[in-house]
Amino acid sequence: MALRNIRTYGDELLRKKSKPVEEINHRIKVLIKDMFETMYDADGVGLAAPQVGILKRIVVIDVGEGPIALINPEIISKEGSYIDVEGCLSVPGEQGEVERPEKVRVKALNEEGKEIEFEAEELFARAVCHEIDHLNGVLFVDKVLSKEE
């Protein structure tokens, strides 16, 4: 396992759309392990592959309920909405209020290539939406309603 460099705001790669993972091989599994290690080292709760320079549809999340890796994640339904403060490892020192769904239903592949479907609420839902945005070249600063000082 290795720490990866986190790309920061202004890096063109963060604005590109990621490609689906076609095959879950050893390299993808190593990438996921490295992403977890990098996220924990940076005190984050989520990290998307583009943030470490890889344009693949992979995210890792741990909001305190245990780590989860999502490959080719899709939000299949959303419920409610609420506004809360977000930050991002790729936009250090910036925070702002962002509106997100209160609950989402997500479909993805796990590290073994098995399709999973689950519901995420509140912080977990916010993290999933935030990380999936990264896969589409969208940063939280694009959605900020008001900045936190």
C-alpha cells in the first residue's frame, strides 16, 4: 500500500469525467487500498479516484460506519434535502454550505465485483453524493450556497 498525491483545485484532471471500471483486477484492488490509506492519512471521510489522478469510477468512504469501496456507483433514487457544511481534500481550507439529498439509494459493485444496492442517509448520503460528483468532474465549490469563514 502507498499514499497517493491528492490533486488540488485548479488541476484540470479534477474536471474530467471518469470512465467505468471494466474489470476488477489486482491493480484496481491495490488502487482501492491506496485510496483508503490516503484518505485516512488526510483525515478525510471520502476519496474519489480522480482525486489521486486516476479517471476511473471508484470511490472510498468511511463516515464512521466502516469503510466501503464503490465501483461504478450510481444514485438510483433520492429523497428529501438538507443543507450542511462540506469541505474537500482537493480544496484544502475551503468550506461551504451545500444542499444534498437526505437519503439516497445507491447501486455499485464491491471489490469482489458483486453488485450491491443500499440506502445511505444524512452524512453517509452526503459523502456518497460528494464523491460521485467527483467522478463527473464536479466539485463541491460548484454547488456552494454560502461560504463558511
